[in-house]
Amino acid sequence: MIRKKKWHYILLSLCATILVTGLAWLIIPDCSSASNRVIPVNYPELTDSYQVVVVGGDPEGVAAAVAAARSGMKTLLIDTRPILGGLMTQAG
């Protein structure tokens, strides 16, 4: 009798998880659609020189750029997203 209840709770929690995931999938907009393109902005050419160029604003890219700048190197951080932190920041 106890085992039967245990399996019922496991099955119920699995069904609830699938239901919530399906509803979230319907509500949250699709980020890969063509309407969410990144449009490049025309910046003037960079005339400065840099000792370190970090491409990517994910947490590891930000950490690398901060470490290089703190060590006294002239650093440039490049990212295509409007905010730093990558998916960790955008998902929050």
C-alpha cells in the first residue's frame, strides 16, 4: 500500500512538471525567430590599439576582461547582446 502511494506522488509530480513546462513553452516568446535579429550599428572604425580584446559578454568573458584591465592592460570587450552576462542575465 505504501509503495502504491509513493508511485502515485512520483507520477503526479512528473505530470505537473510536464504541464508547467508545456505552458511555459507556449507563453514565453521564441527568441530564435527572425524578428529578434541583431542589427549592426555603424560605429566609426577603432583607431586605438588594445593589448587584450575579449569577444563575448558571458560571465567568463566579463571576468577575463576585468582581470586584464585590473592587471593594467588596455582592454576592449566586444559583445553582440545589449547587456552583459549572457544567458544567465537574460534568462533572469
